[in-house]
Amino acid sequence: MLLKSIRHSLDELVDLLDQLSDKDYSKSCEALSNATIGEHTRHIIEMFQCLEKSYDSAVLNYDNRARNNQIQTETAFAKQAIIQIKTGLKSENKTIYLEQIIDHLAIRIQSNYYRELLYNLEHCIHHQALIKVAVLQFENILMNENFGVARSTIEYRRQCVQ
């Protein structure tokens, strides 16, 4: 179910990218402190890429992202990266150590692949919510009403309707 949810969120992102020109994708949004849809998309993609690259070594540091400008400026390149992420998702859970430097001190915390996938899904949805704000500046963009909405919120709303 987790992998299915991740693929669904990434597919929603691809559907949006299919509707945007590279110019609109790279356009600053004042409501987001002049960030672009491309910058938020790059951040989503690179977090997943970082996890995928760390799977074999089982040592993960999200700060070691590539920060590839091409992902945030070219929708076709971003879509290709998303396809690669979906293809690279692993079905086997394993222990992973999360590393980060905080206040000049390196810390290492035990986690696991599924926990980090879940984190990346929630992180993706959070950034999709921000992207949704940026999309408001464009006309004729169609997006699912649940784009950028947490799965728990969608379920809660569903229960309220019944």
C-alpha cells in the first residue's frame, strides 16, 4: 500500500508537469517567497533519489542531495527523474541509518527503508500543497482536488461524509 501511495502521488505530480511549460514551471511565486514549482519539485525528487542511492550502503544523509538545476527548470527532465524513482522503489524493508550534522555534530539514528519511504511520501505531499499555491497563478491547470492533501485528511473527510 505504501508503494502504491507513493506512485500515486508521483503520478499526480507528473500529471501537473504535463500541463506546465518550462517557463511556468520556473516562474517565481510571491506567495512562496519567490520559490518556483520547479524548486519544490526538485526537492521532492532529490529526497527520493537520496534514499534510493543510500539503499545499498544503508547510510542515509538527506543533506547530500545533488541540487540539480535541470530538474527545477525542465519539466521533461523532472518527469524522467520521477519515472526512475518509481522504477527504483524497493519492496524489501531493511535497517537504514540516518545521518545528519546538527550544530557541527554528526548524529546517526537507526531507521528503516519503509519508515524513510513514509517520510518521503509525507514530505512529497507537503511540497505538493505548496506547489498547489503556486499553481493558483495560472489559468487552465487541472489538478485533483486531493493534490497536496495528506492521506489521513482524505480519509477523515471521507468518514465525515458518511
